[in-house]
Amino acid sequence: MPYLAAVGPSDGLARAGEERLAGEESVRGAVRSERRKEILRQRREELGLSQEDVAARLRISVRAYGNWERGLVKEWTDRKLLALAEALEMSERQCFWLFRVMVDRDPPPTWRAAEENRLPEDPAQRDYLCDYAALMEAVPYPSFLVDHRWDVALTNSAFDRLFQSVRPHPTALPDDNFLRFVLFHPDAAAVLEDHEPAWCVPLLAQFATALAASPDDEGLRSIRQEVARDPFMEAAYRYGVPHWLTAHGSEAAEQDGAVRSVRHPDPHGGLVRCRMVAESSRMLEAMGLTRITLVLSAPQGVPAGPVRGGAGVENRPQARLRAVPPLGD
């Protein structure tokens, strides 16, 4: 109802507006509180650490760290947050988002994360990776190095451009762990076309093989635990992957040579055909690394084969992965 600008809304309307804003603030506060708890627990489990392990790194009691993880902290000081970033081996960008989530501000300018925690100790291998980074940068296609956990060691500028629109996430950024990004990041389907059957299920099949080969690997076990917490992803892992492999054969899960599609954020890109090329060298094999390059071609629609054409992201069904048959099948 219109009212005179000089008079303003009635006291009743003003009180209603204040109550509505208070309610919205309460909801936002609850969401922020849950995010604060999740960011610490998820990062700790990603590293395969127990609360006892992190408490030992922080030199505090297990009970005290448990309170930190549950959000029972009176004040998050810079000292506490920087100690957490060190203990949880966070990169500079992860530390930035830790501060943003916890205290809604940037970390102090003196913070410089140790970005080298994924680099090998051998000086010859480190020099090789520095030169290899220059080689990757000369390639016009998105290219990145991953280990057996899909932890990303190096990316080139073309890779960064492809995923430039992806929002921050505590554990599933594409240049931190590519498997976690594909499976858990809410923006993955916006970049990876036909996301569920073309990307999720093949990578889950590769993950199952890696976990079977290294069942005690803490990083892989952490991903398995996160899959188990997601009922739809768990159904895909336990039922969808065997069904999909029976239908398409084990070779369909191979990375090298797979033809898929991506949506490039470049206005001149759009839906682009993508062939994955996986390769390694003697030095990379010694470091347990594989290079994956996404060779992009002119837009040609969604390719044939195991990848099925699908609706846009906004029309994609959310109830379950389409590649997973109903449990009654």
C-alpha cells in the first residue's frame, strides 16, 4: 500500500519489517554456523586426520579442538585461524575462504601459505616440475597434473579459464582435487556437460579401481566416506557403476581417449567437444603424477557413445543420477 514519503510506513509495518529482517538474519546465522563446522571437519577428513592428530599439530587438547570443530569458540582470533590453516595444510586460497567463512574478512597481509606442500622433496624433481609447468602453459588446451587421489599438482592458464566461474568450496575446487570437484561441487554441472553419466559415473568407476588397489590410502578412504554420506552418490557407487560397466564395458571408464563435452565460459566457446588425453613421462611416473589434457574442438554438440545428450543444467533431474537404475531394477 502506498504511503507518503514524509510520513513513512506505519509503526506496525516497521515492526513487521524488523521482525522479518531478524528472522532472515537468524537463518543466515544458522547457515553460517553449519558452514563453519563443515569446513574444518571436511578438510580434516580430506587429509585423513583424526581430531587427535589435528589437536597434536595445534598443541592443544583433543577436547579443545573438538570444541573448535563444533563451533564452540567465543572468538576466532587471527592466531587461531592461522594456526588452523597451518595444521590443516591449507593453501593461500583455502586460508582466504577460511577467514571469510569464520570471521567474514580477509586474512592478515602477513599470511603466506606454504604452496609447496604438494611438491616433491627431491630437488631434481622440483626443477623438472618447474620446467614442466612452462611446457603446460604453452599448450592452448586445459591441462593439469593429478596423482592417484586426483589431488591436483599443477594447472595451466587454459584450465583456470575453463573453471573461472566456479565458486569457492572448502574441499572440492577443481585445482585442489578434481574427483571431489566432479562429485561434490554444486557448480560442476555448469561446466561439465551431461555431468552425471559422462563425468560422475566414469570417475566413480576409476575411483573404485584406485580404492581397491590402495584400500588403506587415507585420502581415498576420506573420499569414500564422503560418497557414503551422500545417498545419491552412494547409490551411484554401489549400484550405478556396476550397471554402467556391464552396459558399456570397462574401457568406457578409461580417461585416455574419452570424448565428452564441456561448457566454456568464453562467450565464443559455449558447448564444446572435449577429448581427454592422459599421459605420463618417466619423471612424472616416479612422482606418481599423470597429465590430463582436455583437447577442445569447435562446438559439435554432445558426442555419441556412452555420453548421452542431456538437458541444460536447470532442467536436469535432481532426484538421482540418471545413469543409476532404480534399486528395484
